[in-house]
Amino acid sequence: MAHLAVKNVSTLNLASLAQELSGAWGRSVLGDVGGVKLKLFRTDGQGLDPEVHEDWAEALLMVEGDLTLVLDGEDVRLSAGDLQLIPAGCVHAIRPGAKAAFLLFDPEP
């Protein structure tokens, strides 16, 4: 996972930083807050296969674009500004066709 050249400042423009990411699943760790990593992702049409984390929850904050998140088999459409909580033990995936940038709050090691 790449690390963008982010200085220790209190204000980040997530949309601008997302534009710097490349590839079908561009991503970067922006920081760590209390053991929770702030991961910026940009997807260009590829989906994410189902996964589950039994030991931690996640939160996904949409920065730009749209995507369809699948939570325990139910489609949830997300757009810029939406925040989705993903509980521990919830099977989740992203449907193909997503062209979006989002910030993931994730304690994954």
C-alpha cells in the first residue's frame, strides 16, 4: 500500500489526494488515529470479492463517485458524502462498475 507525501497538517483535501492514486485499486494509508488506519482508496471499475473481518468493524466514507456495497447479501448504494458502518462479522463486497474514491477507517494490522 503506497503512502502519499502527506505532511503533518490538520487539513487534507481527500478529493485531490484521491486524484493522485492510480491503478484499478489505488490506495494509500494517510495516517493512524488511535490504532485505526485511515486508508484512501480509488477504484476504477473493479469490484471487491466478499470478505469478512470477525474481529473488527470498519467505516467507509465516500469522497467522490458512486459504488454499490453488498452487506450480508443486501445492496447498499453509496455516493459522495455517505458514511457506511460495517460491523464485525458482516460479509461485505463492492460490486463491479464502481468509479469512486473513499476513506476507509480500518484497524486491520
